[in-house]
Amino acid sequence: PTISSRIVKYRSSLKGFYEKEQLLEVFGVDSLLFDKISPYLVVDSISIEKLNFNQISIARMKNHPYLDFYQAKEVYEYRLKFGNFKSIKDVLLLSSFENINRGRIEHYFCVN
């Protein structure tokens, strides 16, 4: 029950899973447990709720598991100075996104 609760909470904070392996990011889920439950898992990546970098608040950004306060702040300050982002690639060019897994960000964020 404890690990199940953590998985549900993590899925909620991410706004959905795009691959089974993301369960390994949940505290308490190791490779042994993952290998045991993996055949029973189904991922519905279509239901992921993408957040818009041009509209989202700093608080909401920094609460996403894949972003931190400094990235949220840089996104916000960019919007104040230059206006909206034209593409997700523009966001990924910001210095605080230099060492981030870009594929993960594209699953959860967009610009409109």
C-alpha cells in the first residue's frame, strides 16, 4: 500500500507516465520490484496533461518533479523580458536546462 500510494502521488505530480521505467524514480521501487511488476503495467501516455511554459506560474513549474526553482525562475524571467516562447526548443536553450533530459521535458511541457 505504501509504494502504491507513492506511485499514484508521483504520477499525479508528473501529470501521467510516458514509460514504465519512470516507476524506478519512485522511492521504494527498485529494479527487483520493477522487474516483478513490469509485465502487469500499462502506460497511457495520451492522458499526460502538458503544461504550457508560456502560462504556467513559477510555483507550479518548480513543483513538477523534472524542474527546479532555478529553471522555473529562468523561464519566468525570460517571459517577462522577451515575451512568450515560440517553441519548446527555445526553452531548452536556457542555461539552466543545459544538463537536463530534454526528452522528458517535451513529454510534459509545451508552448502555445
